[in-house]
Amino acid sequence: MPPKRHVQDEGEEDVEDITLPEDGDVSKLLKEMNIPDDVLQASLVQAMQAGLQNLIGTSSGYIESLPGPVKARIAYLESIQADYDAAEEALNEEIKALERKYKPTFDGLLEMRRKIVAGEDEVPEEHAVEEEEEEKEEDEEEAVGIPDFWLIALSNNPLFEPILTEKDSEILEFLEDISCEDVLDEDGDEKGYRLNFVFRENKHFSNKVLSLLIELYQEGGMMQVDELEGTKIHWHSDSVNPTIKVMKKKSGQGKKPAVKKEKVDSFFNIFSPPVLEDIQDMEQQEAEETQEEIEKILAMGESLREDIIPHAVHWFTGEAIEEEEEDDEEEDEDGEEDYDDDDDDDEEYELKPEDAKEAECKQQ
């Protein structure tokens, strides 16, 4: 006789007996109960999470079943692992100490760079370059600092170059500096960073500084996003806002045209990242697209922090591009297959110029 379960609605006295199927398949039973799909799915997910939570920290019994000598070896491995973990922690502490030691030096050098780029300082006499008289006559207005320094540096980077629009470039001409500051928790440990973009006065927006805050935490060996927040940009008008496309539709005689604003790709979307709390309420496709957008912003933030800001001069001059190309070539060479040169059946042929021309014509 199959087991029975009692189901009682809240506030009702009558109890209904439900017989469970003998084969254990409750799918038909659930359908007969007319439970909405979304409620059913949420309940199943919650039950699975609860089940997994109960499994955390529990032993499978495998190690306990092993012979004594094997368990002794495992215990010794655990002590080796503990020593490794302790050494790794000590290494991380030394790295942090070195970073703290050199931080004032790095900050001082980046501040010197900022002043030269912005035109607040001039190069020392020993580094000055004499300008030809003809060049002086051609330059009607003397350039201040280094024009378009950050625009060129970003444009030379393969991560940013594809997303910079013409409108973005016009605005980035006014970018004076990009800096990064660490964000610390109550214990003084790093929990994220803030990127600051300093602009000269311009016709596009009134902000002096645009910032992007990225806070992370570690869970299960993976870095997770805790907070992602950007500065609200105060655009002077929709016409100079590169993040939207304004479309007007005629509404009839005597009526104002209907205005529709559509979001478009722009570098400045980095300052209006998705709200993390909203993802859980999204449909699957929208949630996946939002997740991709977040990952893109994180990649840009990490590139700015670790590469572009400390090595901006190399990106401006193009030296960093050459270095990346050399690294790619080395990777290609390492990935090439090795061929057997000892095979006597293989013959080498040298293509004559006329043969090469003929082969090229055939391919065309």
C-alpha cells in the first residue's frame, strides 16, 4: 500500500489524504495540485539549496574507510599543505609590504606625469629640446601640456579602441588625468578600488571628475562583485550625450513631436553600470546580457588599473602595442607544430618567381 501524506490549507479544518505514486514519480501529482510553475520552480531551487547547504562540511566516508597507513600519509600531506598555505600567506604579506613601501614613489612619479600632461609644469632644462625656427613660425598657438595624451593612450589599447566612438573621442580630448585609489575595509585590507577621470572644463558636461567604484570579495576561490557604482554625469544637453540616441517622431499638426531616447554603445556607459540587485528579477536572457556588461566593465577597470594608468606613456607612444605584438608572435611560435625533419620522403621545393605569380593568379 503506497504511503499517504496529509495536506491542509491554512485556516481550514479538513485534511485531504494524498497517495504518493508507487514508482516515486511525483510529477503527475504536482500537476494535479495546480501549483503555478514559477512558485514550483522557486520551491525546488530553495529545496536544492537547502540540501546542498546540509552537505557542506560533511564527510563522504571515503577517507575513514582507508587503511591506517594511508590515513597517516594523508594526515602528513595535510601538514605539508598547512606549511605551504602559511608560506603563501607570508609571501602575500611581504608583497603587500613592498607595495606599501614603493607606493609613495609611484604616486610621486604619476603626479609628475600628470603635471606635465596638464601643462602645469615644464620639463627640466636638461630634458628640453630646442625647437627649429621654422617650426616656431608654423605653430601659431603654443600647445599646453601634451594634447590628446589620454585619448591616444586609450585609442592604442585593444580593449578600448573598438568601443571609442567619434563623440567619445571629442570628449576625451578634455581628459587631463586618470588615477586609481585603493578602497580599504575597516581592518585596512583592500576591498576594491576607485578610478578617477579628471576633465578640463568642456561643453559636454559640468562634472570635473568622473569616478567608477569597484568593490570585490572572494567566495569559493572566485572573486565576486560587491559594489559597482559610477558618477552621475550632468550632460549639458541630450545632443552632446554620446550614450543615447534621440529620435523625434511627428505627432500630427499642432502637436509637439514625440521624443524617444535609445541607449547606444559608448565609453561613457562605464559610469552607469547595471544595478546588481536588479539582476535577480530579470529574465534569463536579460540577466546574461547584464552579466556580460558587468564583466566588460570589470575587464576595463582592471586594464586601466594594472596596465594603462601605470604605463600610459607606453600606450601613448605606441611602444605598448609593439610589446603586445611581440608577445603574440612568441605565443604563435610556441604553438607551432614540430615536423619530422628525418623523413627522407619529404622534399623541399623553392618556388620560382614566375611560378609564384602563376599560383597567385590561380588562387584569384
